[in-house]
Amino acid sequence: MFGRRSPRHPRRTRHARRARTWRARLAGLGGCAAALLIACGVAAPGTERAVSASSVHVARADDAIQGGTAQAGGWGQGGGYPMMPSPAAGPVNGRGGAVSAGGAAAATSANWAGYAVTGPPGTFTSVSGSWTQPAVTCGAANAFSSFWAGLDGDGTPTVEQTGTEADCSTGTATYGGWYEMFPNAPVFYANPVQPGDSMSASVVAGGGGAFTLTLTDATQGWTQTTQQASATARLGSAEVIAEAPGNGTALPLANFGTVNFTNATVGNTVIGNAHPAALTMVSGGITEATPSALTGGNSFTVTRDGSAAAAASPPATAPPSPGANMSRPAPSPAAPVTASTAP
């Protein structure tokens, strides 16, 4: 999803994924659609740097990961777009913002919906969450959505995340799993993901810039674990999110109905004990997706707004080439160390 931050006050949007042509991307999208999650930047005023959409560049990998278990750069997945950080539209975590029905601070983001916590650099070293993979209802238009757990992205320039995608490609629903070390491009797994699957994700910082990202589909019987590194990760936020992936700005959000998140934890406690912000996705003045209040401190739903979903499914039209205003793709990242189990 976006570079996984969304444009809010000074929140940064994630770097745009692919410079591929729309046709090439959508042709590959028929495989597994693992759109990358966009990290939501919801930090207090003065603690984040503003980044305009025009400054976001494409970060993608051109080569497949060795071993055939994953594909770098998102070729054929999620339209080739990354999850991005989320610029929020208001203060969060109790910094003067409104309070949601569940007692959490309320904020808005252009590309994130869910719950996020922020703190000084080094505050957060692990996050986890589970969800039931939602089914998307597709019209003729292309649309995208991703669901994930991750560190950073809310007021910080990187996002370390893993999750699933649910996209619409010319009327066809596509699903898949991925991980992303934003601003690097997302890497998509070849393992199957279907609506109704029981998913779980965790991201753990091991010190010295090392991260372990784990994604499990209990229904299909597979787990993917990858060891990655980031020299610039600040560990300043943790979040469990539904996102509209993007190419510098949020793309049309797929109609996923309602996604149910459970077991959301930060460190050794439920996310509700970490003073989270409840993030509502608002784009162009239209509410796109809304989180419920927390139940038991660790469970919530995110619901796609009905009117916005209808507007996202107009009659088929030729989409503009997403690569038209993107910069040259970044070189392929080093192949990750990946362990997987499959039935």
C-alpha cells in the first residue's frame, strides 16, 4: 500500500510503486493481488516533515526473489503500487484531537483507517494483529485495498509492514500476501489468499536495524517469515491498518465491506493500553473507511463507507497511466532471507 504513510497534516505519503504501464500491471494482477499497505503518518504538529505528493517517487524492484517464493517490486500484484505512510488530517494520541466513542483520540488520514500509536524514536519494537480476509465487490473500475500490521510510518519516513491485498482489476477480484520495507517496493508472496481466510501478521525489531516480519494464513496452512534490515527505521509508531495503496496519492479504495481485526497488540500489551488514535480515512472531504471502537482493547472493525464505495465503481473508463508522472524505478533490493511453510 502507499509508501505507507498518508497525507495528513505533515504526514508523508509513501513512494509510488511502479513505473509500469497500466496494462502491464493489470495483466499481472490476475495472479495474487498483494497491494502494499500505506503507513499512516499521524504525529503531533511539529514532529513530522511534510512531503508533497509530487515529491514521492517510484521505489520498485525489477527482479524476482531467488527461490520463487516471492516476487519483488509487486509485479502483477495490487496494480504495482506500494503501501505508504499516512499523512493525517489532525492531531492524534490525545494531542488535542477529538475523542472517539471508544475513548481513543480521533484523527483522519487520506489513506489509513484503523488504530495507531506514536512515541519518541525507539519506543516501539513489536506489533501484531489478526484479521479475516475480506471479499471485495468489484465494478468495472480498478480499485485497491490492503490490510496489515507494521511499525513506523506515522510521523516517520519508513514503514516496516506485512499483510494482504484485496483488489479489483477490470472487474475481477484478486487477493495476495506481501511484506514491505518502505520506501523499498513491496514483495509479494505466491501463496494463495482467499476471502474468509484467517490471517495474522507480526513485525518485530531485533535491534541494530534488524526486523522479522511474519505473515500467516491459518486457513490455507502457510507461513512466510522474512528477515530484513533498515538503517533509517526510527521505531516511532506502531499500527494495525486498512489502507488505500497509492502512487503518491491514494488510489480508489476497493469496496471490501467490513474487515474484522483481532488480537491487535503493541509490545506486550493490547493496543488499547498504548493510548492509540482511531484513524478514519477521509479523502477529498469524503469519508472512505471508518474504524469501530475497540473491544477488549484489541479488537475492532473497519467499514468501507457505502456512498464512497458506490462512487468508486463507475462505468469502465480507460485509466490514466500511473507511470506518467513517476520517477525512474529504484534498483532492486537485495534478496531477502525468507523461510516459508506450505501445506
